[in-house]
Amino acid sequence: MRLSSFHNLSSRLLYSHPLSPLPPPILFRPRFSFRMASSQADVFGLKDPSLIKFQGYIDGKWVDAKNEEKITVINPATNEELGTVPDMGLAETQEAIQAAAAAFPSWSKTTAKHRHDILVRFFQLMQQHHEDLGRLITLENGKPIAEAKAENAYSASFMEWFAEEAVRTYGEVIPCPIPGSRNVVIKQPVGVVSILTPWNFPSAMITRKLGAALAAGCTAVIKPPPETPFSSLALAELGRRAGIPDGVVNVVPTFKHVSEVGKEMCQNKTVKKVSFTGSTNVAKLLYGLSSTTLKKVSLEAGGNAPFIVFDDANIDEAVDAAVICKFRGSGQTCICANRIFVQSSIYADFASRLADRVSKFKIGNGLEEGVTHGPLIHARAVEKVIRHVEDAVSKGAQVLVGGKGIPNTSFFYPTVLSDVSSEAVLNSEETFGPLAALTKFETEEEVIKLANNTDVGLAGYFFSRDVGRVWRVAERLEVGMVGSNTGVISQAVIPFGGVKESGLGREGSHGIQEYLNTKLIVFGGLGA
């Protein structure tokens, strides 16, 4: 869930089985005219156009960049311009941090019940505007509308969850060996928080962090991705309507100035915590920057999830899970299956069933009826998938379905490769696209070594009906989250995060603790 780097940020398409010729380019007529509606908000088609904001949000005010520079946001399905937002820099970032610092003393002293009530209102507003928020995600991210609405529901669930967590930030009393003294432990908000999020879940990756920060009593500065800023700005507007005071939440869009903005968000002494979701390389960069003042950090970085199917698995259930786990968001999720290992005795059957399912997908504009998969976020994402396919084929892989993109667009046909070599580059690089790579294995010991042969460890999945094997494999996979006989693990209530180079800390579940300091108070003079 991801920024590929700090510096990188239709007519209907009917899917044709790629064992037959791909549809001729005439079936797709991309629209490259960067037209604007008479009113910028009109192009979004929302029931409540006031949710669309074309300015940053600092100290309760909608503001432009001091340099007057703009970021142009493009619908990846149509290549049409959606609108512009300010391309903010160091000055605006410092102003936002100062606003958050000024708001912190009063916000941190509000009662947990007060923060609970505001977060509940925030949750209710997200439900009330469910259709608009889902449509907004589809327009700027490209995912089909059903997936976009599911993301909004998932995003809102974090506000609901952390509303309840706000009133449960318990301390404790520890028995004291010193006569006449008492040990009391309390939890206090850390202070101003920097939040940096990716484009693949433009709403949920914000609320998963912001909900925890607000519930703890922290204030925040958000740097949304330049590809999908409108969802974050809509959330700022809903937060304002929910009653969040000025300065508590600030949004600083940036593109050209991302390096200086990111550096300031990590190194400014006023900021006490950094929370980031994105690539491992960027996570390491931010970790280094944050270390200059020893801030608290939460880093959810890259994944390379194994998906293992043993010969005693329910194959139909495994195929269903692979479809969801691999192709949700057109494969642009950090916990999606990147390497699919299937035991030799069922390999051909599984490959055939998966290829048949994928061949029925329809790609196109996510707002159009019947479309199951949208575009990738931009041309660079397509180029990476092409590189991975070509590399795997050069090392002996066979294309069962897909394997090609549509020229001059961000669309790539959902793809299934068989006989993928362990030497293929996709085994060491996260594809982040609609590419299912199948590799055959013989024994449990062999596949555990293959699954763990990576520097990252975010999520892993496996299918087996052997109870002993279920426990063995779940415990031996070197990942932070395991899906056993399921391809769906994301929920607000779980501790979300990884091991190895997949990051530090946990979000969701008890994630509010990441935004709290633990303080010991020893009371003396209380008598024997």
C-alpha cells in the first residue's frame, strides 16, 4: 500500500482470452484532450460537489501554494484531467506543522469521550457520502466502483474502530516495593504527527493512521500522493464538518517539492512521530531522516507475498482466493499474492482453473457497468509489469492468459504465467500489477524455503486441510500476517504490519499505542 519512490510518484474494454488474438486497438479510443468542465467540480459528477477541494488545507483554511504552482491530476482510465491542486513546498509544510503544534495543547486535553464523539460523527459522514467518496476514488485511482466503495467502507471502519479505542487508552498501577509509594503508568499523546500515504488506497491509508492519531489526542500534517489528492482533501472537509478544530488536521499536497517536504516532515523537531506507507526504499530514507531527532516511526513498506496451494487443499476455494488476493486493485496492493506456489500433483488443475477465471475479466473505465478491473496508476507501472513478464518468459515461463498491455494507455491485461523459474526477477521484486506467476513445488520443506527467500515479509497465504500442516506453515512463514485458507485478511481490528524489511510497528487493532507515550509517575510520601 505504495509510493514507488519519493520522486516517482473510455470507451469500454472487453477482455478477450489472450490465447486468441488480442482485440485490435480500434476497440479502445483513449481520450487525451485535457478538457476542463465549466466548473472544475462538474467533471467529478458528485451529489455533493462541495466535497471536491482544489486547495490545500492548513489551520482550517483552504489555501493555494505560495509559489502558485499546481499539480494536474489525471483520471488513469481516460487520461482526462480531473483538476488541479496546489504544489506546496517547504513554507507551507512549516506553516502546517506550526498550525498542528498550536492546536495540540487544546486538542490533547480534550476528553477521550469528546474525541470518540467526533470520530463517530466522522464515521457517519463517510457513510452518508458513501457513493460520492467511492466515485471519487475510482476517478483518481482507476479501480472499479465496487472496489472503490468497498475501500470507503474499509476506510470508514478505522474511524469507527478508533472512536472506541479512544476511550480505552488505559494506564495501570504497578505494585511498588518502596514503602509509602505508588507506581502509576499513564498514556499521553506524542504530539504532532507526520502522515505520508500512497495512491493505491487513497482514503484507507489515511484513516488507518489519522483515526489512531486523532483518537490518541495527536494533531497531524498529511502529505497525500500527487496522483490521488482529492480523496484526502474530501476527508479533511468531512473532518471539518465532524467538528475537528482548526489546525488539528492539515493537508499539504506536493509533487515537485516532495523531497524538501518529506525531509521537513521527518526532521522538524516539532514533529514527534512519522507514519508512512510505501516502498521499502523510501521507508529506509524516511527512517534515516527521522533518526536525526529520534522520532517514533511507523513504517509499512514493501511486500512480496507467497501464496501456497498444497495438494490437500480445496482447489475451488484456493482459486477463488487467488483471484481476490492477486487481482484486487489490478494487483496494486501491498499484501496481494506476488508468488504463487502450487504442489505438483494439482498444479495443472489449479493453473487451468485460474486461467479460465482470469480470462473472463473485463478491463476498462471503473465507472462502467460490468468492468471488473481498471487501469494501472500510470505508464511507469505498466512498464514494470511488462518487464517482469518478459523476464519470466525469457527464463521459460508460459503465458496462459494476458501478457500484454494496450499501447498508449495505462491498461494491462490480467495475466497468468505458468512454469515461472525461481530465478525470475518477479521473485525478488514486487510486481504491483495484475500478474499471477505460478511455480511448481514438491515438498513442504521446499516451498517454505522458497516462500521465505525474500528480504521482506508483510503477508503470506496458504491452503491446506491438514491441521498439523496449517500450524506448522503458519508459524514458519516469515511474515507479519498469515492468511490460512483465505485470501482476505485486511480489517480494521487486526494488527497490520510486517517483519524483516517490510517495516516497523503495527496499524489498526492496537495501533493507537503507536501514537501514545508511556509515562511512569511514582507517588511517594503516602505513608506505610
